[in-house]
Amino acid sequence: MSSVSQVPPSRTRLAWFIALIVGIASFAWFAYDRKLELFALDESSYIAQARAFDLLIDGRLNDISWLEAAALDQPPLFKYLVGLSLRIGGYPREGRDAAMDWQKRFNFRAVGDEDYFFVNSDNLNAARWPAIILGTIGCVVLFWLGVLLRDIRTGTLAAFLLAINPLYRQQTRHALNDVPCEALLLASAALALWAWRKRLFDRFLPTIWAWLVGGLLGGLAVLAKLTGLIILIHLAAWSALALLLTSTPVKKRGTVVIGAIVFASTLAFTVLLGNPTLTAHPPGPLTPEMQAVADKGPIGRGWEMVQFRMRISALQQKFYPLYALSSLPQKLAITARQGFGRFSPFGPAHSNLPKIYDWSQDRAVLLWLPWVAIGAFIAAKQGRDQKRNQQPPMAWAILLAWAITLICVVGYLPMAWDRYLLSIQPWNSLLAALVVVVPLDILISKFRRPKPVEDA
């Protein structure tokens, strides 16, 4: 695989053109008929908390709202985006009490038939635009990751497989933070991998900007959803891989580690700057619970957010035992059957969630799971060949990201709910694209191979 500096200018221009086409096609695909997407309860949570955008632009960074349960429940980035979208559309944002009311009615008890107050078709449609835009960006970024992995064809096919994935399309058309987090995480990973390759295998080029921007995007992913922290695990794995490439000069491997430190530091600074829950000091009076949070520093408050989400997950398992997953075999079964079955590109357009195990929805696992597994094998072989040829083992880096994401999903997975399986879909699409492109290249090379000249 050639380095980017060796790609002909015409091929680079073609890649940018196809990226544009991928973006336009993805946006049209996600935005078309978006109003028909069924309402999801958690969408009302972000509409209830859209006031966070007003607090941000008004400079009210020490408002008492930043220490309430609604602020601890989820990081604020997607709340900002929903608030901005509602403001552009001319829709009012709910007051402080709405966020707390939502928590009491929906997070701290089982949900029955409820009146989802403050949600209507107009403000819901407006609130969905940020996810649609970021979902489109996610497809474009996956295209570039495919180019890094192998070539333009790999990127195009991977983006197509992700766009038609029923789970990704559904979540992109919901006012939820899952797709925004995933898109920002992919963008962060793409820049980190580009810088990783440049520092290790190309002649000197300035990559500090890529580490900085990648760290910024990684921080935004964490500000969208705490699961964005997985980018730091990816970064650690890629740094370790760089250190193990003993044929590469020590100085180059060292600069990768330095770049990773710059990346992580930028991510931490972005999270600290973007989430007032970590720094707010309201004048009071505060409840004992809020005072306990206020007495902690940024790290302690961040850990409090993690613990809050863990408590909510435990409550969800109690309230909805039908979906609760408590053992590793259960988590593996759901990940395999749903993550590689009903939520594969070949799964049903709309899943029937109450049916946890349903062969009519999950049978695509027979096709998609071995397809992705073969892609993982091809990536392992391609990475070996790249290393032997003194080229960047980008396939190994992508394979590591896929494996880490899969392990984290299986290890965490508290409920058999669709959105928990979203994170594995982009990496599955990348590996699956290799299964098409690599055999095609082998077939083409055989036809192009010159025939031996026979002796007269």
C-alpha cells in the first residue's frame, strides 16, 4: 500500500470527489422521509435539556443546573446541538424544571404509557437535524478510513455498507447522542491514524496539527457521550503497535508516543472546557447531593458522571428485566445474533425490539458474521504483508480498533437494546469491504499476468 505522499494527484482529487458524493448521497438517504421515523423516548430527554445551549451562550457556566441529575446523566454536547437547532428553527427551549421532571418520570422508575410532554412533530423534527448531519459526516469519515486501510474502493464500499445499515440509519434519524458520538470518534481515529502512519513511515511532515485536531474531535466525542473515551484505548493500542515495530527507527516510534500524549492532553482540555458540570461552582443554596458533587474536583466529578450512568444502567435492568443482560454468555449471544444479524446491513429495516431472540430478524448472522470474520483474517494477513514490505501496517491498526470496540461492547452491554450495538457497525463495515476488494484484486492480477513466452 503506497503512502499518501506517493498517491498521484489525480487519484487524490478522485478521492475528494468521491468523498463529496458519499456525503451528498448519505445526507439525502438519511434526511429523506425522516419525519416517518418512529419517536424514541430518549429523544424527549434532549429536547428537555436543550436549555443547556442557552446557558452556554449566555455565559451562565456556574448555573445550578450544571450540578443536577440531568447534567450528570449525559455530557452536554448534543444538548448544545439540539438547543442550537431549536433556536435556529424558532422553537422555545424548556425551562429548568423540565429536565428534572424528565429524570423523575423516565429515569428513576419504569415507564408505562406516558404523555411525552414538550414534544411535538415540529420541534422533534428540528431536534433531529444535528444527528442527521453528524451521521453523514460519519459515513464520509469511514470512506477516508477505508482509503487509509487500502484504497478508494474499500472506502466507498465501507461507507455504503454503513449507510444502508438499518441500525445506523435509524439512529441517525433520532435526536440521540449515539451517532454524533460515533461520527466524532471515527473522525478522531482517522486523524490519529493518518498522523500515526506519517510519523512512522513517511519522510518528515508536520503532524502536530493532526494530533491536536484529533484530540479536539476525541474530546467532542466524549462530550457527546462518555463511551467516546474508547478512543483513548485505541490510541494506547496504536502507540503500543508502533513501539513493537522494531524495524522502524526508535526516534520515529518515540514521536508517535509524543503525538499520542498531545492527543490525549488536547482531549482532556476539550472535555474540561466544554462541560461546565466539571467546573461549575454555583452560589447556592445547594442540596446535599449537589454539594457533594460541588466539593469534588474535575476528575471526581467526571467519575461521579460515570457512577451515575452505572446506577441508571442498574435501575434499567431492574425496571426492564426482559432486556437485562447479566452474564457473559447472554452478552455474547445478543452481540452475535443482533449485532451481526438484525443490525447488519442485511437485517430488517425495522426491528421488533421486544423479541430478543427472533430467527426471522437475526438470520442474517449466518452471512454477516463469517463475512466480517473473513475480513478480519484478510486484515491480519494484509498487515503482515505491509510490515514485511516496510509499509505501514494500517490493516493491523484497523483490526485492533475493531477488536477493542467489540470487546468493550460485549464487556459492557447491560441491556438488549439496539443502540448499544451501534459502535461495532462502522468497523464491521471496514473489514467486510476488504472481503470484496482483495479477492477482486487477486482475480484482476491473474488476468493481467503476462503469459510466459514459449520457446520456438
